[in-house]
Amino acid sequence: MTSCIDESPSEIELAMERDDLILEQYIASNNIVATKSQSGYYYTKTVEKPDAEQFENADYIGVYYEIKSLDGQLIDSYMDETKEPKIFKYSQDGLWPIAITYASGLANVGEELTVYSPSYLAFGNYSYEALILQSSNLVIKLKYAAKYTIEDLMQREEAMIADYIAAEQLEGFIEVADGVYVRTITAGDDTKTESKLGSNVSVDFELFELGSDDPVYESYTNNTPTSVVVGNSGLEFLNESLFEVLPDQKIEVLSTSFNAYDESIQIFPAVIREDLVNMGEQIDLIKPFTPIRFEAEVLSVN
């Protein structure tokens, strides 16, 4: 997520100095008692839990948040604690804006922070409609609700898939691997060769976030089937679901994100995700920690 702050070194230095001065003046003029971090953001702990569990690198964190510009423009809010928290991985590539990631290293489960972030730790020179202006310094309120293990999150997504199958009254799904469920919609041509490890399988497809009717990716509009070498795809659900299939077979797949887009970065606000992809950022359209539904028609097996 660096291209959104792509400037020459001298421009970056000047922008950082400008942001630092603006934040310093904002803190002083509003009589805010805040600590400045080495990274350049300020923070206050509004709720402290010194005996609670601390967050460490590669932890999975559940958070509620509110993001505003310094002048009070609301950018995004997710503070409804009747809903599950938003989840991100505590890592350099886990969340944008990065200021939230940095601040998480100072927090314990149950604590609340207010972070005052310079734009160079936020959205940089990126802008989006009237919601995000270039070089916006931010006020970010954070409620650290939970710390998850990978096992917790896998079980969460397995439950989401089970609930979806029950709610839609679906039948015929077989779990072919942990977290990957497949059913055949239309049988294939059994006079032809079945796929095996190493086979090149060509498919037309639609891929959805679970529960959505709008495909995130699909091959039909531009007539661009995709080919998968079974066992060699970086998406494990494809390796599992396209093993032992026949030409003309139609399948439906439900999969946890851990067998699909498990390296997807969390983006706040989510509404800018597609815009970032269209700008060329190397991120997935699929949100992290989101099971997927995949419908495919096998065109050929070689």
C-alpha cells in the first residue's frame, strides 16, 4: 500500500513536517493530553486494562473503530458492539491505514485508544470522492474487543458456512478438505478423462463472498475462462474442488478464507477497496476473513 503516498523524497519530507506541525498545533490548541510515538502519531488511552492480554505480532485482533479527519469529517464508523468486531491481522500487511496497526502494539484486550495520525501513516495523498481528501490527518477511536487464534477464526468461518447451508436449505455438499465443501450441480462427461494432480483444468466461473449475489470475480462477461493446474494453484480451494472432475461438470464450492484469500488485507473504510484495486494496488477484492462461494463449469481437462 505504498503507491498512494508516491512522492519524491523531498516532497515526502516536506509533507511529513507539515503533518507533524498540524498535529502538534491541533493537540496543543485542543488541550489534549497525548503521547507522541516514535512513528509520528499521538495517542491517548481512554480505557486502560493493564492486566489484560497484550497484542503481539501476527495476532488476530477484533476492533470497533471510528475514523474522522481533524476537522470532524466522518470517514468511517463501526462502533455497534451488537455486531462482531472487524478483524485484522496484526502485521505490516494486515490493515490500512497503518496507523491503527502501529497503535495496536500499545494496546491490551479491552482497552480503548484515541489515535491522532498524520496523513503519512493514514491515506497519504490518496483521495476518494468527498469522503477522503488528500493529506488528511485523522482522529481514530479504537475499541480493542478481542484477540483470536487462527483456530477461533477457522471455526467461525466453518460455522458461517454451516449456517449458510442450513438457511438456504442446500443439499449434496461434501467436505473434500478442511473448510472446503463441494457439490455437483450437473454431472460431467464420463466418457472423457477425469482430472488428477497436475491436470490443466479450464473453467468458466463466478466467485462470490458468501451470502452475496454479486460476483466479485467472473469469467463470463469478457469470455475469459481461467485455467488451473490441479495441485499447483495458490488458492487451495481450487486444488481441492477441481480434483477428479470431468468436462461439462458444473460444481458449487463453499470455502473458508483460509483456503482462498487468506493473505487479503483489511481496509478501513471498505468502500474504497475497489477503487484501490482499480488504481493498481496489489490487493484482493475479496475482504479478509470472509468465506467464498465458487460456481464453475468445467470446459476441458488436459
